[in-house]
Amino acid sequence: MGQASSQVAGAEHSAAKPIGMLVAAVGVVYGDIGTSPLYTLKEVFSGGYGVPVNHDGVLGILALIFWSLIWVVSIKYMMFVLRADNQGEGGIMALTALARRAAAGHPKLRTLLVVCGLIGAALFYGDSMITPAISVLSAIEGLGLAFEGIDHWVVPLSLIVLVALFLIQRHGTARIGILFGPIMVTWFLVLGALGVYGINQHPEVLQAMNPVWGVRFFMVHPGMGIAILGAVVLALTGAEALYADMGHFGRKPIARAWFILVLPALVLNYFGQGALLLGDPEAARNPFYLLAPSWALIPLVGLSTLATVIASQAVISGAFSLTRQAIQLGYIPRMHIQHTSSAEQGQIYIGAVNWALMVGVILLVLGFESSGALASAYGVAVTGTMLMTTILVSAVMLLLWKWPPILAVPVLLGFLLVDGLYFAANVPKIIQGGAFPVIAGIALFVLMTTWKRGKQLLVDRLDEGGLPLPIFISSIRVQPPHRVQGTAVFLTARPDAVPHALLHNLLHNQVLHEQVVLLTVVYEDIPRVPPQRRFDVDSYGEGFFRVILHFGFTDEPDVPEALKLCHLDDLNFSPMRTTYFLSRETVIASKLEGMARWREALFAFMLKNANGNLRFFNLPLNRVIELGTQVEM
């Protein structure tokens, strides 16, 4: 009897786990795309595109939205992009690392793919600013329908909600995060219920599932057809989050949540809003809120605000994760990363990113003042990132997976065609307010490429005056200096050359430790490196060792903890016997061949303000000696 009970309990637990993962995925992954019904049809019919609010116009737009959700999200992301995981991790930087590995034998193509990845990452940061602004504004705007004369309070109330959201980031969201899933499940159920309520009024709206209505819309309005895609794409905002958050949940829970709950709820709600417009064209000013009965308006505004805050939280957390990956891969200066949860490794906080996003969001709200005005800036960042993702996935499918071109190319061309049309439709928005994400993206792209190129030039300059390690060790044998007890660890980017910190220490202190370790930290194009592959050790004699530590781009680079794995009789890394020597370079812009002077000055500023090796590698404060040097670039 007891055995049977335990088997039943185990079965219940195994059944409950997928449901729990599905609910959690809904709370984290689908907040952005789940709040798009708040403003998509409102922007389509009230955004100045000239779309007629009649039978053919409504059904044509609904057909475009429905088949965009099917083609872009259900087919492209669910069936193809989510399979391009980098050891379970997703997101534009993880995909860039995967594509970089796929194109290892093609240097020019590899460079092009990295540039595409950096462009996509830069635009994602722009999206991370726009999503909180437009989502919260669109939710608070519902108050204007419930209470007359309070429209001027929309911006202040939105700012209060958004500033509070950014202020709580440093404290972590683990405690309130458990509420995200149930709230978002409730949100999607409400979306579906409102949609059914509207469809019951005008069931003929279901004809829009026939793609002929979308084709007919293009034929009747050829010029407007392309332009209106700039508003239709708002229904796809957040599709990139499906891929970015794959490392937290895996592909299956994300896909199940989409097909079981999210997609049906979104389709029902869009069709419900369309049914409302068929009966009352005047409702185009805000079809989402006007779809609800008057008694439900205030609760719906409250639920919408919660849903948009959760959507904003997901995007902000995504920006933190993207930043950490970019730091590990060497495209962004090191920043202080604070862990806000002892249980979840992915719960992190990066202050510099948080405050930069907050300033950007505040400026967007103050500058645009409404969700309709802000919608013009939204599509550029979204479609740009989606297009870059398609290009990178194409390289992975053809070069890494070795899919037959006769099968892969037609599908990829279909993805590129649709993404290209959406991006082209949003290009005119750049002069209508969409310049913000483009300018932000260009600025971030310049920063990332300047940092990457500057670090390479810095290593090259240091190498020019570097002393080969074998020659140095030979000189030590001829004229041995005084040796002191303990282990000296010198961090260096080049394991085959003598670090400048080692030369300076020998010059000024006239001593060497019994054991001298030249330590190099290498980041791989994979998320995590298993402990058995963490380190390589070589002995040069005379107490000199070379140690290479390997980390993935989601690993925590704890150097003292990693060195404990070096179980060699000749090496002793006990905390009280080990001293870490660091070199801090000061860059001076010069006329030497390298980068433009302004980029050299920019790199020097970034290097000066970057987080040092001491904190980044979790080195003990009382066991570190830092030596400086000046380098001309």
C-alpha cells in the first residue's frame, strides 16, 4: 500500500512539474508579446496609415496579424530558431557565438556574422528601453476611458510605475517572481475571454483566418500594404524573448505554453477587437479597452498595468543577461555583476545597465507622451533584431547542422523575405520618431566594436616589448634571483610571454616566489565549461607554470575557486600562500597605426572605468598587488 502511494505521489509530481514549468515560462517569456494587444490594432487604425475601418479593412489586417503569428513565431521561432541553442542557452549573443563557431573556416564570413550579432544586440538594448515605456503607457491610458479629464495624469503615473520598477531591480525579483506566472496566466485567460465576448457579437470576423483576405488587402491597397506592416509587426514584439529566455526553461515548455495558451489567447483577443470594430468603427481609438464591459474597465486597467510591469521586468532581466554574455565574450567592458538570488544563477543585477535603461525609458516617456507616438519608434528595433537572428540562424543551419541546401534555402529565403518586408516597412519610421533606437543601436555598436578592437590592439602593443618566456627562464638559471616562499599568480593575456607585472616586480623587489604561475583566462563559445575541462597546466621548470582556465560565457569566473581544481603536487594554491599580481594599463592615444584618435580616446575612457580583474575574478582583496603601466596606441 505504501509503495503504491509513493508511486502515485511520484506520478503526480512528475505531472505537476511540466505544468509548473509551463506557468513559469508564461510569466517570464511571454510578457512582451502578451501585452501587444494593448496597442497593435489601435496603432493600425488610428496611427495615420489610412486603413479603412470597414469589413474588408478589418479582415485584411486580422489576416496579416494571424498569419504573421503563425509564420514568424509558430514556424520560424518555435520550429527553427529555438533549435539553435548553444548548449541549452539562447539569445542573440549565444547565437552569435554559435554562428562564429560554425564559420570558423571562413574568416570573412565569420566577421560578417559577428557584426550582424552585434547589430542585433545593440538594437535589443533599444528594444529594452522602448518596451517598458510603450507597455506601461498603453496600460495607464485605459484610465482616460474610465475617468474623463485625467489624460494629463497618464505620463506622471507611468513614470512613477517605471521608476519604481527600476528601483527594485537591485533587490532582486525572486520573491515577487513567483507571482509572475499566475498573473500572466490570468492575463491570457482574460484576453481569450474578452476575445470570445467580442467574436460572439460578430462571428463573421473568423473569416480572417483565410489568408486570402490578407492577399486581397495588398492587392487593393498596394502602397499601404507594405507600410501597414510597420504597425502589424507590433503584434510580434517580444518574439525574440522566446529565444533569449530558452536557457531558463528549455524549448519544450516555451513551445507548449505558446501553442496551448498564448497563441489561442492572442488570436481570440485580436479577432474580438476586430469584431468590435465591425460593429463600431469609432472604437478604433482604443479597441482593447472598449472591448471590455464598462464594469470591467477599472479591473482590466489594473491587470494590464501588472502585465506590462511583468513584461518590462522580463526585458530588463534580458538586458542584464545579454550584457553578462557580451562581457564574457569580450565585447563590453567588465562591469560589477551582483547576484540577487542564492538559488538562481540567472538572477543578476548590473547597476550601470539598469540606470542607463531607466534614463532612456524616462526620456522616451517624456518625449513621446503616448503609446501611439511611441509605436513609431518600436518596430525598427524589433524587426532589425529579428532580421539579424534569421541571418545568424541561416549560417548555423547551413554550416553547422549541414542541412541540405535544397531543403534549407527555400525556408530561409521565406524567413528573410518576411523579415526584410517588415524591416523595410519600418525604415520610413526612422524620420518619424524611430531614430531613437537606431541612434542608440549605432552608439552601442560603436562602443562594442571599439572595445573589442582596442583590447586586441592593447595586447599587440604589449607583445611588441614582451620578453619570450623561455629566454627569461634561461636568464633565471644563469643569474638566479632571491626566491621567497609562496605562490605568485600573474594574470596575463599571453601565456607564452613574460607579463609586465612580473618584470616590474622583479625589477623593483629583486625577488621571485618559489612558484610562479602565469594564469590566462579563456572564454569559450559555449555557455558552460565542465570542471574536468576547466584548466590546462604546463611546467617550464625553475618553479614556473603556465595555467589556462577555461570558462563559458555564462560561467562565473571565480579564479581562486577554479585553481582549487589544480591538484598537482608541485603547486600549492592555499589562500595564505598565494599572491595575485595584476597589471593595470593606462592607454595614451597616439599617432601609431591602429584606430582613429577619437576611438582610441574612447577606448582609453572605457578601459579606465571598466571593472578591474580583482572584483571580476573574485580575487581576495588582501592577497592582490596591482602594478601599472602606460601603453601608447
